[in-house]
Amino acid sequence: MSRRFIQGTQKQLDELLRRDLSKLKLAVLMIDGIHFEDHVVLAALGIEENGQKHVLGLWEGATENARACKCLLEDLSSRGMASESALLVVLDGAKALHKAVKDVFGRRALIQRCQEHKKRNVADQLPESMRPSVRRAMNEAYESTDVARARRLLENLAARLEGEHPGAAASLREGLAETLTVIALGLTGRLLLTLRTTNPIDNLFGSVRKVSKRVKRWRGGRMMLRWCATSVLDAKTRFRRVKGYAEMPKLVAALRTHEEALDQQEAVA
């Protein structure tokens, strides 16, 4: 039974990691990592222009470092994922992920930093008594449809925190503009709520944790990859299009506008 399970899950892993991605019309890429002991498995989730979700790939590494992230992206590119088109990339804020995305996609990647991660990072540097009010202030900014107003609210909050809690202020300011990318792109409604956080890929990891909790002892990265592949492919059978998919044409149009502007700049240069 154990041998048959290993063979079956290895087959699923191989099929996932060899999948041709050239026919996918991706508008969004989400990347995050799940930790197993001293390993991390990075996962890439793609969202097509019609709102359909796809598990694109997995990559195992010792840490969530820039090299491992770049290896994942290079693997996706080698299997046909387009890297010359503008793309919204949703990340948790890890600097390694950010660097890898910029190294591979350059300015064609519009990065959205997860707002939930940002709120947690700021709150972690504040006393318990202040956390609810600061979260409310950040929520007010993130719920705005006016990017200039949202930025002003966050900068004012950082200024108020600066004197007593400079660490929280610095955390809030770090990557501030990239927490507002989806607002700057003009997204609204349910699609805005979907793409302003890494919740879609976090939900995928929930399935991985549910299945892998049965494992009492991990025997290396290959085993971790097999279990991850089995879990995400099982979750894939229940995939629906992202919430707010009817508004995807608005995102696609904004990405095309960004792409055309870059092309014009390159032509002038």
C-alpha cells in the first residue's frame, strides 16, 4: 500500500511539474510558501483572464529565499508561461519573493502586497491596546477607491505612530504603495476584495495542511512535494472562478494600458 501510494503521488507530482502553461492567458500570479520543519514549499497560483484558477507549480527549498523563488519562476517560464506581458503579482510582502519577481518580469510585473499581511506586520509591533484602532485606520484606507486618499490616510497614520512606535511606522511605510496597486488599477467590488490579499493561495495551503497533518515524520523534500501535489490537485477539483470574475476585463484592460506605456517608453529609449 505504501509503495503504491508513493508511486501514485509521484505520478501526480510529475504531471503537475511538467504541465504545459503556454496556452494559459494569465492576468494574475500569486506566490506564497508553506513550511514543513526546516523546508519550505513555494506554490504558484495563476488566474486567467476569464477568472479561472490554476495551480502552476511547486518548488522546494530550505528557505523562502530569492534563489528558490527565482527557480520557481524560471521553471514556470520554461514550461511556457509568458513573461513578456504585464501581470498582476500578489505577494505576502517577503523581500525574497519581491526580488525574484522583479528579476524575472521587471517592470511588467505590477506587485500587490497582501493587505492582511501588512496589517499583521504593523500590529505585531504595537501594544495590544492600540491594535484595534490602527487596524480600523488601515481598513479605512484600504477600503477607499481613491488611491491618493488611501495613500494619504496611511501616511498620516505612519506619522502619528512615528514618535512612540517608530518600528510600526517603518513597517507601515515599507512597500506602502504596493499595498494599493489594485486600487490604482481601478478595481472595485468583489474582484478588488479577492486580489488585495493572498487569501486564494492561503486557502489552497489550508487543504495542504488538512491532508498533511496525518504525516508523523517527514523524510525529505521529495516527500513534501508529493504530499503538496496530492493536496493541491485534490483542491483543484473544487476550484471555481475567482469571486468578482465578471470584472476581470477591467483588470486586463489596465494591464494592457501598463504594457503599452512600457512599450512606448522602450521605443523612445
